[in-house]
Amino acid sequence: MIDPSQSTKIIGIRVKKASLTGLVLGFVMLVCLSLIFMDGWRSWTARKNQLQEAEVSTANMARAIAQHADDTIKAADTALLGIVERIQTDGTSAPALERLHKLLVRRTSQLTQLKGLFVYNENGRWLVNSLPAMPENVNNADRDYFIYHRTHQEDKPYIGLPIQSRSSGAWIMTVSRRINHADGSFAGVALASIDIDYFNKFYDSFNLGKNGAIVLVMERAVLVTRRPLLADSVGKSMVNTTVFKESRSKALGIFTVNSAQDGVKRLNSFRHLDKYPLFASAALSEQEILAEWLADTYLHSTGVGILVLVLSSVGFYLVGQIKLRVDAEAESAAAKDAMQRLNLALERLSLQDALTELANRRNFDIILEEEFNRAIRNSSSLALIMFDVDHFKRYNDIYGHVAGDECLKEISQAAKSCQRRAGDLIARYGGEEFAVILPATDVEGALLIAENIRLAIQKLAMPHAGNATGVVTVSAGVEAIIPLRELNKPVALIEAADMALYVAKRTGRNRVCRNESLTKTA
């Protein structure tokens, strides 16, 4: 045992050492953590502000883009209203169409967004347009806008799908209105074609960075145009994109997502047009938004890291000096303590069986005495299992003692695997005989555990030519009592379990038996 005075002295030295080093380390850690926290808070706040500024910027761009698209389409629609009124008032005579042609040319030159103005009769043939010459044998009855007006009587503009113009080959967005006869029947279509490149030129005026994007999308999930323009942008379906899904339930919004077009993570702001079924979205690359913040964060973090490193180094230097001073005082006490701990370790090793690594007989005797006394104090049941290997002498004769040792190791591990409580003890009692101490366990519980051990060992299927089963098996005896002071002794429990083991061996081996001869005390 360790000398109490020596132990007290060592504890005092360690407390002194721990107190001094703890104070120094605590102070250094507090300062370092405070610096790191303040810099982290500053960086987080700066990042938040940077993203908020970007949200405002993208929202303003989306509003400007939506307003531009609204105004562009409205100008084209206003021109169409005048054309429809002239056709329905003046008719389609040659002089009337000639006057209208001049008007269309003038309107197209005034509205730079227009690619052309066109009028078609009820069969889809061109009546008049803003081109210098009338193309022959051109029919647009198959176009989506023509089919729409032929089947819908409402007096409102229709925004058609993006198409390539048959007259110029350029991509255009169409705005059209229905023309009626005097009786209200379908008389044709007035069409304004807006050059999609007109939108692209306007979008080029925005500073979006290298990976920013602008899109103009129809509410029918069709992409009108995109900046930067990709090869398959115009007319592409947007039905599975996040921006389209978000736009279906809200007039405007902001979100961050990886683009379905090119995989870049962007901060998106979208806004629906006030008068027409389209929406615009402006997006900035999150990486580019945070680039300046990231550079600033790296700079500050490096400075804070250097400062923390210096403070930590000073702190650890002070701690080292304190340790050296205190360790010099504690050296002799620590040496004695180490020797005593070594003795304790050797004592613990003396309680373990070298071959099986289970508790040895000495350990078993100590624990049995302790558990027996505890059972007396608590009036609880104490159970004991004794088991040994069937025909182990034959096993050694057949396979040799080295194999016999390996067999005992395997049996020990199998038995140990059945242990369910930390308070249970499995010990090598002697030779091929083992014992299991089971505190607070009755006979039925001990029988169950013994049977589990027997089955676990049998399942190892270790060959044993000298055993009737052909594999290694064990026989076990079980007993349990509630001991009374001055009446029962531990040896009585051992003898009873051993007698039960004898019964198991005598009645055929490879079984678990209970001894009925020991008087139980309640």
C-alpha cells in the first residue's frame, strides 16, 4: 500500500502544480479564444453584410431588367394597337395597305427593339409588313401566335415562344394581337417581332462579374434569353430549374442555388413583369461576391493566428518554467509513488492467470470472500458455476499440451463472451476447471448463464477425438445460496457447485446440473 503521508505530499504538490499551470493556461486560453471569437464575429458579420449588399444589388438589377422588358413589350404592343385599329377601320385595300406599309416602316425605325411589324390575313398570308419588299408565298399559319389568336377571341396581346424569323433568320420574341372582321370573326394577326439581341445588348451594360447571369423567362417555363448567351439558351425549357419553381408562387424573391445551366452557385433575385407573363432574374456568383471578403478574412485571420501563436508560445513557456520548478520539488516523491504503483501493478498481475488472462485462483478466493460478505449484508443470493473440460487428459494425450493450452485459451474467451455484468467474475480455478461468481443471482439465472457458456464452447467445434461428441465440451455444476452470518461459509458454496459438477460428469457430461443437497437459507 502507498504511505498515506507520502500520498498526501504528492497530492499537495500536484495540486500546487495544477493550480499554477491552470491559472496561466486559463488566462492564455481566454485571451486567445477572445481574439479568435472577436475576429470570427467580425468576419461573420462582414460576410453577412456582403451578402446583404449583393441581395440589394441583384434585386435592383432584377427590377431594372423587368422594367426594361415591360417597357420594351409595351412599346411594341402600343404599335400593334394602332395597326389593328387602322386595319379594322381602313380595311385591306391596296391604297390602305400602302399607307399602312409606310407607317410600319416608320414605326420600326423609331423603335430600335423591333425587328419588324407584320400583318397576316385569316389564312396566315402576309398582307403588309415593315420590310422593304413583300416576300412571296410566305405563310405563317403554323406559328404558335397565329394558332393562338385563331382559337382565342380575347382582345389582349399574346407573347409567343422565341422563334427564328423567316425573313431574317434572327432569334425574335413575338408580340401579337388578333384582328377581327366587323362581325367579330377572325380576320388575321398583327405581329411585332422584338429582336432578342436588343435585350442582350441591354444586359451587357450590367457588371455581373465573370460568372454572373441574367435570364428572361416566360411564365410557360421557356427561356427567352440569357446573359452570357449559351449555345442552347434561347427557347430552352426551364421547368426543372429552381428559379422557375421559386417564381411560380411569388412575384419576386431571392435565393441561392447551383445553376442548372452551368453548375455555378449564384445568389438569384427574380421579379415578374407588371403587365406581361414573363419574369426576369439577375444572379451573381457567390464566390465572386465573397472574394473580397475572403481575401480580407484571410488577412485578418493570419494576423490573429500569428498573435495567438505568440501568446500561446509565451503561455506555454511560462507553464514550462512552472512545471520545471514544481517538478524539481516533486521528483523524489514521484519516484517513491512510481515504485509503489509498480508494486500495485505487479500485485494486480499476480491476480491474473498467465495462460487464459482470466482471474486466477487467488483472485477468485478474494472476490468470493468479498461477494459472500456482501451477500450476507444485503441478504441477497450469490451463485457459483464450476465447469471443466470433458476428457481433457485424453485431449492432451491425443493433441499434445501445446494444443491443450490453446484449447483452454479458446474456452476462456468463449466463457468471457457470455459475461453480461461487470461485477461477475470468471476465473481459472485450476487445470482445466473454471469458476464463475455471480453476485445477486439465483439458481435459475445461474443455470441459464451456465448453459450459455456450455453452448458457446460447444459452438467453437474444436475437434476432440477422445470425446463422445467429437468436439470439445464442458460439464458444469451450479449452486446459489442466500448466506447467513456464522452459518454459511464460502467453501460450502464451492463444495456444492463442485458436487453438482460431479453429477453432471457422472450423468453423461456436456451438461449443466444443479446440486440439491445444500440447504438454502432465506
